[in-house]
Amino acid sequence: MRRWLLSILLISACLVAGVGIQSWLIRTAPQPARVHQDRPPLNVDGIVLRPVTKSEPLIGFGTVLAERTASVSAQVGGAVIERSPALRVGREVAAGQVLLQIDPRDYERQLERARSQIRQDEAGLAQLDQEKANLAQLQGIAANELAIAEREYTRVLDLFEVTQGSRREVDLARQALEAARRAMQTLDNSAALIPSRRAALEAALALHRADVALAELNLERCTLRAPFDGRIETVAVEAGEQVAPNQMLFTLLDPEDLEIPLELPVSQRDRVRVGTPCRVSTESRADLVWAGRVSRIAPSARADTRTFSAFVDIPRRDADQPLLPGMFVRAELEGPPLTDVLVVPRGSIIDGKVYTVSEGRARSWTVEVAQQLRNESIVRGVPEGATVIVTNLDVLYDGCPVDVRTLAPEPGTSRGPQSAGRDPAAAPQRGT
């Protein structure tokens, strides 16, 4: 037992001595010489910031509409007795050209009946005028007879009072006087009714004249004409059909003057003005471009889509380049010019910072984005003339050594400084 304990103590002492010798050797061993080696520069592309003038277009889509369209409906009922050969889809018609004829016979009879009523009213007025003249003459005669009766009654009454006349003579004179007065009153009453009778006849005459005007208008409405120069779009009636008032017969549009309602973001409202130039194209014929201008702007926005409507006029179509109503088009509105601004690709801004080159190393700058364009950003906070790095941004850090290749800007384009049409932010990495 004692020998086993001594063996354990001896082994422990050897281990402690070994660990101490190893620690002393590590502390006293000479250090190897350190050799400092810099990381090779990172190949990057950059652009030199120079003040430029930008005009970022605003893109919208819409359907072409004709500014002048008309849905012509029947205003009177009847059978269609004639249809013009020009009333065919696609045919051009002139303003005032007769296209349909509705049977006018019922309306001709109504017109003749209304004119007969007018002649009857006019005859009644003429008769009333003659009656008035006759009454005036009779009133004059009755007035003379009344005056004679009054004098006779006075004479007989005076004789009776001096006992030179009889009671019978007085009574007869009084009866004659009363009869003359009644005759005069009857004539006066008849004369007093003349104005009211005239008013009734004149009211009837006015009513029948209105009937004549309506009958003439209905007769005119039997002939349907083109309201303006244009092209027939649809036809919904044939000769011989019976049509009713307000029934749609055909539609007409003017394909010369076109309008395009565009739905644009409300955030871009301040960039659109009446008179803003616009270029219009279609997906099927991108090589054809029509020029127009914004003619009017809706005063309110749509709350559900957060858009507003701008209407573009295409004044006159070119026969060799037809732009037809109903076509879906792409419209590019010219934005207001932004002068003396510093522009960088949108992809070159990382967390509100851009990297510039200073003494062969990348340096970060905090920038303020004044306005976002389509593929670019107008920035503040970085000095004019600085070279902004636009590639290998994922491996770049502040102080990183770089070997920069400066790309030439392309002024006058909306894509900003690029090299041979490439987007700098998407340029391939050239290694590290």
C-alpha cells in the first residue's frame, strides 16, 4: 500500500515538472518575424459627378377615344321606309347627310289637324271682332233710344203733375224707359264679355300653334341626318323595321380628333401640366409614334387607386399611321427639366450612403435623395466632381483599396451615366 502511494506521488511530481518546463520554453522562445502584406485593390467602376439637366418622362397607359361621338336614337316612332347606302359600318358620312327616313304620314296628318285648329281659332277671333263692332253700333242705338225714353217719361210725368195727363200715359212711359234701360244693360253685358272670350280664343290659338310646332318638329325628326362629319361605328336598324322613341339606331364617331385618358399616380401630379408634350405608341407597332399634348386634367383623384386622370389630345391622325379609337396605347409624358442636379444610379445608394474614391480607397458619404427618377436618384450631400463607385458594392467597405475605372456619362438620357449602354449598378465584377 505504501509503495503504491509513493508511485502516485512520483508520477504527479513528474507531470508538474513537465508542465512547468513547457511553459518556460514557450515564454522564452524567440518570436517569428511578422511580414505585413496589404490586400490587393478591388477593381470597381465609377462615375464622376457633374451637374446635369434631367427630364424624366412619366409613363401612362390608356385607351384611345374619339373626342366626338354620337349615339343617334329615334325621337319618333314609326316604320323605317328608307335606309341610306352610306349607313354601313366603317362608311364616312358628311354632316347633314340623310341616313334614315321614318314613315312621316302620321305626323303629316297631325300637322294638318293642328293647322286646321289654328284656322278655326283665327276665324273665331275674326268673328269676335265683328261681333264687337256690331255691339258698338247697337250700344249707340240703344243709348239714343234710352235718351228718348227718358225725355218722354219726364214730359208725361210733368203733364200728370199739372193734371193734364193720365196715369196710364205715365205707366206706359215708365215701361218704355225700363225696356230701354234693359236693352242697354244687355248690350253692355255682352260687350263686357268680349275681352274674356278673346282671351280664351287667343289661348286656344297659342296652344294649337304649339301643336303645329311640335307636329312640324316630329315631321322633321322622321328624317335622321349625320350630326357631324365622321365614320359609322355601329348600325342597329334595317329598312322596314318598326322603331320606337329613344331606340338607338346607329353610332357615329370622328376618328380625326382623338383623346386618351391616362391614369397616373397622384404622387406625380405636380409634374403634369396642361400643354405637357406626350409621345404615344402601341405594343404592336412600337416603331410608330404619335405626338400629342395634355389638354385637361381631372380636378380630383381616385381614392381607391390613388391615381388622377390626364387627357391627351392627338389632334389629327396620319393616314399612313392610323391610330384608331379603342386601341390600348403607351403614353410617355415629358417631365419638367431639372437643371444643375447631381445624379447617381439608384443601385449605388446603400443604406443612404454612396462610396467615393479618395487616394485609392473607398470612402462612404451619407447622401440625401432629393428625387427618385426611374433608374437614378438626384442626391445632395456628396461633392461635385467626386467619383462615385457603382459596382462591387456588396464587398465594398469604408477604406477598402480600389482600382477604379471611370465610366463616361451619357448626357441627355434618362438612364444617367453609363458605359456602352450598360447599367453601372449591374456591371460585372472584375475580381478582387
